[in-house]
Amino acid sequence: MGLYFDDLAVGATYHAGPITMERDRIVSFASEFDPQPMHVDEAAASAGPLGGLIASGWHTACVTMRLLIDGACPKLAGGAVGAGVESMAWPTPVRPGDVLSAQSEILELRASRSRPDRGLMKLRTTTTRQDGAVVQTITAVIMVPREIPAAP
């Protein structure tokens, strides 16, 4: 059973993790989806401006999504249906062996005026590594169903 729009509260926080970023998975993901030297070639990455192999930001985003489903987002009725991303940043690179966790906070709840069966939740998620450094921030809008009262 998941939560409905009216079950949620602004300011509520959620946490999940850890997930360890393994070298082979970093290279495998990047080889398929983001095959740039800093993600797939240790020698080239070591000679580059970041000084070593790093995960693709999109890999970090996918791991963050997993953390959201694992508990860094409220368990919503019908699942987390994205309605848009307001901002996304990767301020610190993720390296092999880093251990990631995520924390989210509900920033805003807004009932839909045109669709009374749903509302919108603005959620800010911060993904950090083991030393507390922020590796990703994302502010997203998520569609949340409203519970429809049973007919009398």
C-alpha cells in the first residue's frame, strides 16, 4: 500500500543507502550509455582534469533513482511518476569505491486544479558519498494520486 497526496507533508524527509559504486559497473554503464574517456579508460582518465576514473553523472542519477525507490522517496500509491526536473547538478565526481546515500525533502505540495484525482510534490534529493561530499542534487516534480473516496 502506498501513500496518497493527502498523506504527505511539506518538510518530511526520507533516507536510503548505502550503495557502493564498483569500478566494473562504472565502466560497463559508461561503455553503453556515456562512453567518454573519463568513464571508460583509466589511463586517459588519470591524465585528464579530474585525475582518475569517474562515474557518468547519468550513472549517478540512475543510482539515485534506485535510492529513491529504496526509501529516499515516500512510497507512493502507483509509484513515483515524474512530471519534470527543475534542477540537477553533479558538484563532486563519483569514483570507484565511493559509497552513496540519498536524502530527500518534500519542498512543496500542490493539488492539481485541472485534475482533482492528483497532486504534485516537489522533492529535493541530495546524494552524498561516504565523506559527506554532495555528488548530486536534483529537484523534481512528482505526480501523486489522490485517494478517491469510496462511493456511498
